[in-house]
Amino acid sequence: MRDFAKLAPQFWIGTTGRKLHGCPEATVVAAYLISGPQSTMLGLYYLPKIYIAHETGLGMEGASKGLGRAIEAGFCRYDDASEMVFVPEMARFQIAERLEPKDNRCRWIQRAYDALPENPFLGSFYEKYAAAFHLKKSRGATIQTMTTSEAPSKPLRSQEKETEKEIETETETETEKEQEQEHEKREGDPRERETSQPLSPRKAQERQDQKLLHGEIKLYREKHGREPNDTALAVICQKNRIPFEYGRNLLTMDVAR
């Protein structure tokens, strides 16, 4: 869950916002899609309608009515099969209009995009933000990034600082994990160190990711009393910044050696 979300004053008086005025349910749903606990900065995420109904207090009828009106107004798109919602302008407001190629957020956005479960909006997101965020892969396909003249204008510095805080926190956490892993290797059984071959960096990362996924799946079983399906696994992978296909393969691999 994010610590904060940006809900700009323009939301209430902009062209799209005014289109929602005739339907209070739509206004509530739209605000929820931006700031709800399931929302992400990409604006493309897993959101069953029952979550909207429960967490807004609208009930299923009100949530469905509000979501339908928000779709008609062009605020968002929704796919019933995958239960994925896409708010096309959300990443532009939550992250930035455009990032510099060396900005660490570009790498983070690519990873988050790679981890999304299959849904009809992947192509639309990539087409809209590939140039602005310097994305290189459309689910595995490498392309040339658009030129600077084709990209949107530079973002406000205040927007960059808020999002950089999340990136810095993520980087610090990853560094701490790597240091702990290295310490465990040094403090292991001396006889084991003498007889075993050191892991390659790739194998070490796979082992770390596999251990993390197994821990998350164990928590899921305890909470829900069942194994996670592909959709739930995709959410787990996205939460931990692990690409979905890579994570699913890890669960069937033996990376102990």
C-alpha cells in the first residue's frame, strides 16, 4: 500500500471531473481509483469491483454505476475478465510528465510494468508512456525510445521529490537485504564454505527472490486457506517488484545449487 497519493485540485474542476458531476457515485469512484489502498502510481492495477463497493461504502450497485459513468467520461477503463483497471492519466500526475533517461524511476517503472499480470491495457500503457519514462521493453520486446521532441514537457521539481522518496526507500531496503545476505554467507559453517562452490550473482538473486516468494505464499495460505491463483500470484509479484513470469518459474525451479 502506498503511503500517499496526489489528488490535485484540477480533479474537481477539470474537463473530465466536470463530466462526473452529474453522478456522485462516479466522483467517489474516481477519487477512490486515485487514492484507494489498491492503487499504484502506474494507474494500472488489479481491482475487483467488490473492493470498490466495500471500501467506498457504495455497495455493488452504486460501485458499478459509478465505475460505468467514470468509464463513459473517459476517466478510466476496466476489464471484467482480468479485473484490472487503467486510469490513463494517473501515472502522469502521480509520477511526472516526463523523466530524464538516467532517473532511477525509469528503471522502477519498467520493473513494475513487467510485473503486471496479463490484461488488455498493457499495450495502451506502453504506447502512452514509453517515451516519457524511457521504457525499453513491451513485455519482452525491445524498441527505440522516442526522441526528446516527441516526449511531453519536463515535470515540476516538487513532483520529482515526492516520488524520489519512494525510490530511495526501495533502494535502501534492497541494499540492506544484500548486506544481510552477504553477512550470512561469511558467518556460515566453515566446513560448508570449504566444500561448497560459491553461488553466481544470478543464482544468489534467484535464491533470494524464491525465498521471498515462498514466504509471501505462506502468508497468503494462512490468511485465505488456499493456494494463490495466477491473479493472486501476480499481485504478490507486483508487491515485491518481481516480474510475474520470472516469479512463477522460480516457484518450480531448484535454485539451491
